[in-house]
Amino acid sequence: MRFDIDLLTRGVLRESACVECKLSQGGLPASVWESYSAFANSDGGVILLGVMERSDGSLNVKGVENADKIVKDFWNGVNNTQKVSVNILTNQMVRVEVVDGKSIIVIEVPRAERSMRPVYVGQNPASGTYRRNGDGDFHCTKEQITAMYRDASLEPMDMRVIERFDSSVFDADSLRHYRNRFLSVHPKHAWNNIDDELFLRRIGAMGLSSDDMGFHPTMAGLLMFGTEPDITTEFPMYFLDYQENSMGFMRWNDRFVSSSGEWSGNIFEFYFKAYRKLTEDFKVPFRTDGLTRIDETPTHLAVREALLNAVVNADYYGRQGIVVRKGEESITIANPGDMRIGLETALEGGVSDPRNGTVMKMFSLIGIGERAGTGIPGFMSAWENEFSSIPQYNITQNPDRTTLTMMLRPSDIVAEQVPKYDMANRKKGKSELIMDFLRHNPNSRTVHIAEYAGLTTSGVKKHLYELLKKGVVEASGANKNRTYSVKL
């Protein structure tokens, strides 16, 4: 998305997670490469040369001299592998703009493709890899750099064969449960008549080793059908945790964890145990499809997709494990690792790049999961329709972690008069409409913005996400109480 220079001229832009300003009076600053690395390894952003931040956070356009030379120096540097590891920019991403008669340089840095990450400065990834956190650039930890290298592989990481194990590591009950589900979804499939080991090969749970030319469990197979002691041999920080607190005055009144020894502890069994607990209180109206009763509502399916998204995108080498919490007012689902395609792309839908692609395939073979990349927008829309509250994703660092919060109670929508969308509004862009509304209506809820701008609340959320990234809008409150205002 092309940077809107009008945000700078109108005085509403601030430094943020996606905006970095550098005075650049003496030419191309050395710190530009740290910001280039940080944006490339995060969610992208824009570097403005010739702009400084005042003490109150506002921006002051100072301009640069010899803008063409600075641009040339930048291109020479970004194409020099002694300076940075890779150039991910196109010609259109670096340009000179004139603001108030002064020349500034705009450098738009996209999120790097995972196969190119980490993007680092100099020759040493350990000392030259940066990420963006808030409005600053920070050195990546060894753990973050290692995770980027794992994600860079073009082949599904979970297809790697673990040669020290054989088929004896698989839990017999888990495999039987899986095969029964496969049979119910594919009653006439030829795989129903083959033995267990051949079946495991077909679904990707076992693979051929190029070293000993024997078949061994894959990482996906171990995670899906192994037992916790064997799984933690490969993934030392592996941990699955379900907690339920419906009493309000105690830490939890129901809990199960993968390390208890009371069940297998694998992700296949955890998924269904957690799903049943999460949805057992949901109302199921009487509906049929012909003669078959339909026992799942769109809300059930939303929980199914949300839980699956955590399981297939978790970095099982990462810390803190998968934690699912059900409370009186919300469900939270957290998994180690960030989103490989970035949060913005994930929210838009249409792109599927799960961290554990073979695990995703195994679930899809038993009728669970969308490979078209529509899972996140779909379950968020279903949840919003039921609870008038949009699920919220939050990605944090050190350690990298993705947390989803889904409110179980409707938002308290205040009945008030909201300006309506009209034909004149069609002449304006949606982001401009939202900014106009918030200037006159601070602390507004998504539903009110949507009514004015002629958008769905899901559509408003996408535009708000962009405006939040640019630092021109700020949010207050959480989930059902969240409001938005123009950042002063």
C-alpha cells in the first residue's frame, strides 16, 4: 500500500510501529539500515528522511539537501550484500517528495517474504538482525533469529523425518480415533482398507529417511499421534494447557494439560478435548440437513477454526506452549510464534501458509479446516454476528506469541444518532471517511463508524488496523469496550 504523503502535510502522522523518521542532514544516516532490517523482519513500514520528531511527538519537516545523491547512496547500499543481506525493494518504493517546499525521501519497506528472512545488516545475522517494537528498532534475540530460519524453508518443516523414532511412538487410541473420523468423512476411500503403517505414510505422519532408507515418524506425525514424553524429546518446550474458570472467584475449576500422564498429550487429542469444553454450553437449535440433524452452529465452527488456527500455526520449539482459557466473558487462545504471513494479510484472507502444513493437511482430511485462507475472516465474521464483538488478535515478542481473544457477551452498543452514509461520501476514500468521523466523534465504537462509512464492521476493522499502524488513530479499552479516536 502506497504511503499517503497527505498524512504528513496534515500534521496527523506520528512515529509508530510502521513509521520511522530520520533528520538526515548529513546525508544518508547509518541507522537507516537498522530500520530497513526491522521493518522487513516485522510487518513493514515507511522510513522518512528529512523529517524529525519533536519532543511532543509531532513531526517537523526539515528536508534534505542533495536528495538525488542520498537516493543513489541508498540504492548502492541496499544492493550491496556487504551492507545488508538482501534487497527486497522495487524502484517505486523509494522516491523524493516535496512537502512545504522541502525535499524529503520516502522509503517504503514491505514485510519480507519468509524465505528471505532474517534480513540483517552486515555479515553477521546474530548482531545485525532487527525487528520493530513500538516506535523503535531492536536487536533480535538468538531465539527469534532461529525461528526465522526455521520458517524460511520452502518445504513444510513438519515433514522432517525423525530417524531415532519408529512407529512404536504412536498412541494406538489416537490413531484409532483418527481413522474412525477419516472413515466417517470418506466412507468409500481406498485408504480405509490399508494397514496402519501404510495409512500413516499416506497422510504424512511417516516419511522415508534418505540416510537409512527406512520409514520413520515425521514431526507432524509425532505431534499428532505421539505421546507427551516422546514429543518433548524433540520439542523440549512443548506444552498444551486448557483452563476453565466459570466461577469468577477461583483460578480455575477445570483444567487439563499435556504433561499429566492421564492422556496421550498430543495435539490431535488436545484439539478435540478443548473443542468439546469450549462449546459444551453453546445453544444448538434443532436443524436438519435432510434426515440428518445439524449439531454445529456458525459459532461452533468459529471456535473450531480459531482453535485449529492456533494448532497449525504454533511454533512448537517456542516457549510457553498453547494455552486455551475459557472464562465467564471470553475465550483466549494463545500459541507460540507469530503469523508467518503477517497479521494484516491473515485478516484479509485468501492466503494460506500454515507453519505446520502437514498437520493442517491431516486435519483437513477429517473435514476440519479451510485451505483457501478464508478461515480467519470467516470465523471472525461468524463471531461478530453472534456476539456483536470482533475477535482481537495480539502478537507480542520475546517470546514471539499470538493471542486471540473472543468475547462471549455482546458489546454494549449505545443507542444514539450517528450520521448516515450518503451519496456524497462516495467521493472520499474509506480511510478518509473514518478519519473525518473520528475528528468530530472521538471515542467511537466500530459499529458507529461502520454506519457512517457505509461499511461492515469487519471492513471498518481493516481500515482501522491500517490507521493504527500509521499512528494517526489510537484505540482505548479492550474488546467489547474498545473505542477509537484521532491521535492528537
